[in-house]
Amino acid sequence: MIGRSWLEISIKTIVQNYHICKSLLPNSIEVMSVIKADAYGHGDMQVGKALQDAGCQSFAVSNLMEALRLRDAGVTGQILILGYTPAENWSELVQHQITQALLSEEYAQALAGHQIMAQFAIDTGMNRIGLDGDDPAACETIIRHYANSFRLTGIFTHPSIADCEEGREFTLQQMAKFKAVADRIADMKLPYLHCLNSAASIWHEPYGNLSRLGIVLYGLKPDDSLTLPKGIRAALTWKTVISMIKTVHSGEFIGYGCAYHAKKELRVATLPTGYADGYSRALSDRGHVIIHGKTAPILGRICMDQMMVDVTEIPQAAFGDEVILCNEDYTPDDMAKTIGTIGYELICGISKRVPRVYIDE
Ligand SMILES: *Cc1c(COP(=O)(O)O)cnc(C)c1O
């Protein structure tokens, strides 16, 4: 049901962002499009197919279900599962030629023996997954030990603080640790060595031959302190409408908990979008929406399915008018900043009940 709360997504913009990123990377580095979490809310099948048509041959997801959706959509290239797949699902990995990240030696042991395509994760400082990069000799031993139980296609690590200037030194250390492992197994000629996310790819000296790009493809920033390369634009616009308009008198309250107390007469619009749609309740009383190009502050608490905004200063606002919750100019990054989180969280949280409309079609 379009007309209540919906996303307008420009696949063309995502493809354009992909081409811009590619142009900023050396030719020796292939782009792996990270389209986990439904392509950060943009629609994994649509984004996967379009990027494949644009020439991308590598994709990353977080789990087996996401990988299988891409195969269903006709994505034929490399698909790397970055996270955990239960060992009992090994045959699906083989059948659909999905590459599995090996999170630890213990996990490799559990999956070994089926010639699964796999890449060892190396932990270079994040302490999330991977073999201990502080001991490159032990990494080498483990990788060689499993060389015949898997079809090993690479190793990778993940930078934990490449998104800010203060992280430069730490990121260089992470790259150096990764390189120490890569050098020890150079004779194995594994096809892929990768250690770059968006932040490390665009704002650091790139290393390896694959770059795992997520957030920049969608036109958002890894961190507020960064400036996006020229031409990169947010691909998503979230819209709703004014479902009711009324006057609230001085002294009255608005919303749950009587959280907003009107100090003067206000013109108030009700919008049919709430936290069940993924509009963060943290934006209560702090966020704003855009109506007729003007800012309308949120009044009181965001409800499950609705919210109220102040349109006193927007006299032309009327029942049925379109409302922008975020777009290319007022991005999810801007919304996120207001409430101390990141754009990633907000876009991944836009719920499935918000229909996605693909506007270039
Ligand atoms: C999510 C993820 C990425 C992509 O990160 P962005 O900051 O969105 O570019 C890359 N690598 C791994 C391992 C990830 O989990």
C-alpha cells in the first residue's frame, strides 16, 4: 500500500555511486558490493541484480538466507557470507556455490571436509571474528592445515576505526598485521586478500585486491566527520502524508505521556508513520520532517504507527500533503546525528511494512 508511508529508491543512484567508487580505487582492486540486511534496506534482489548488470561480480551478505535470496534473484557472481552459518547447512553452501567466512579455527573444524568455498577471517584488532592476527605464524599454520578441507579463495580482515581521523594509526597497524599474514601464505596464491570497508577504501591508502563497499554505495557516510566524494548521493527518500490537521490550544497536551505541553496555539499535523515503520522513537521531540520544503518539528513522542508535527509556520500544509521524512538533502545521516547514532542503523531499521518504490523504472 503506497500512499501511507513509503520509500522511493533510486537504483540508478546506487549504480552511479558504485561507478564513482570504482573510479576512486586503483584498477587492481575489485569492488565487492555489501548488500547484507536487504541492501541496507534498499532491496537486496533489486540492488544485487542492478550492480551485477553494472559489472559487479562480488557480493557480501551476513547470512545464508540473504545469500540464497541473491541466487534466486539471478546473482551469479561470488557471494561471501561475512558471518555465521550453522555447520549443518554446509550442503546449501556447496550446492549454491556460496563462499563462507571462517570465523575461527574451531568453526573451520566444524565445517571442514566438504570442499566449501571459504575465506579465513583474520582478527587484526576488532576482536569480533577471525584468527588471531597478532600471531601470524599460527594463522599460517591454521590456514595451511585447512587448505585441503576447503576451497580457500582468500583471507580478509575488518578495519574497526577507519572512519575517523583519530583512527589512522590504528588502521595502519591493522593493515600491517593483515599483510604479515598475507605475506606468509603468498605462495598459496589465494585469489582474494581484502581489508577494506567503505571508510578504509575511500579515506585511506587501499591495500589488497578487493574492496567491500557498503554504506557509500547507498550514498551515506561511515562517520559524520567525513565528506563524501563528489557525486555520491543518498539513494533513498522516505515519504509519508498528512493524515489529519488540527489546531491545538495553549495548555493542551500532545501524544503519549502528555509529553508535549502546548505553550501557545499550534497547528498540528498527524503523520501515519511511527516506530513500527522503523522511524526511531528516539527522534521524539527532537527530530523534524520536511513539508513544502520547510522544517516541521516533531511534537511529543513518536507512536507505534503515527506521529505529530508542528506546522504552525507552514500555513499551506493541508490534509493529504506529501511529507519528506528523509531524502538526499536531509539524509538518514542527518537524522542519526540528532540522536547520537549512525545512518546505518536508521536505514536498516526501516521496517518491511514500508513499501519500496523503485523510481527509475
Ligand atoms: C558490513 C561490512 C562491510 C561494509 O561496511 P561499510 O562501512 O558499510 O562499507 C564490510 N566488511 C564487513 C566484514 C562488514 O561486516
